[in-house]
Amino acid sequence: MQTRISMQLRKLAAALAAAVVLVPAHAADPATDDWSTFSRFLSILQVVMQSAAKEEGAQSQQAVEDILAGRNAEANALAQELFSDVPEAEREKMISIGRALLVLQQKEAAAARRSAEDAPAIRARKDLAGMGLAYHDKQQYLEAIKRGDVIAVRLFLAGRGVDPGATDIWGTSALELARRNGNPELVALLEAAAKK
């Protein structure tokens, strides 16, 4: 999670640098123009980094999103002060860049969440395959229950390829098979799976 956030902050810093470098500073000395532009960039970047550093995990990401979406009063006031002399058209472009960064960040976060949610199922499927079992094979799932193989049953459930309440050819449910087996750990596991 921290790596993803730091990568997002690096991307944000690069995008802010590109946006701010294009903003002309209105000083008389060309050397001052360069430092003025760079100083603006540093000021905005400082607010972003400090906001992200104050929080942990998802709150850190939310802090950056709030800045990009214009929901951070400190960043808004600073931007107003720093860019008050920037023409309206350029300010609108900068706001548009901020909104685009927000959308990109939200898409990345959603993709990362999906990937994180699928990771345990993928790992379970690989583990089952390593045991010579197919994550979607109902018969193998029921056989694992009959023999009291808690590890295999956990993997079948985590792999999301079988119905936890599957029945055999005589209509006996997985939970009933576990009860007949007399394995309280399997019974508890299947009862919990039935509630999901």
C-alpha cells in the first residue's frame, strides 16, 4: 500500500512540475522568473507531501485526492495566493490537470483494490493446483470435506470456484457431510462460508 501511494505521489509531483513550469512568473529578472516558478512548484508540492505524510494508508491517498479535488482549504488558499497573477485560461488548464490527476489516481486505486481482493483467490487456486486439485471441481471439494481435509476445504473456499453449500449426488450438503465427519473445525468453516 505504501509503495503504491509513494508511486502516486511521485507521479503527482512530476505532473505538478510540468504544469507549474509552464506558468510564467512575472518578475523582471529572467533568473528570478525561473526561481519564482520553481518556488511555486515547491510550495504546492510541500502542501501535497505534508498532507499525505500526516496520514496512513488510505487516508494518505484521500488527503492527496482532497487537494486535487479542491477540498483542502490550505492548498486552495496557497494556490489562490501563488497563482493570482496567472491568467484565467492558464488557471483553468491547471485545474483541469488537477482533475485529470484525480481521476487517474482513483482509477489506479480501484484497480489496486480489485487486484488485492483477487490475490487470495489466485493464491488458493495455485495451491490447490499444486496439490493436484482443481479449484472448481465440486466432487474434489466434497471429497476433501469427507476426509476432513481442512486445508484443502479452506483453499476451495478461498479459490471461489465451488459453491460452499454444494451437495453430493444424494443431496447431502457440504455442511451435513462435515457434521457427519465429526470435524467441528470444518463445520465452523462451512457455517461461516454459508453466511457470506
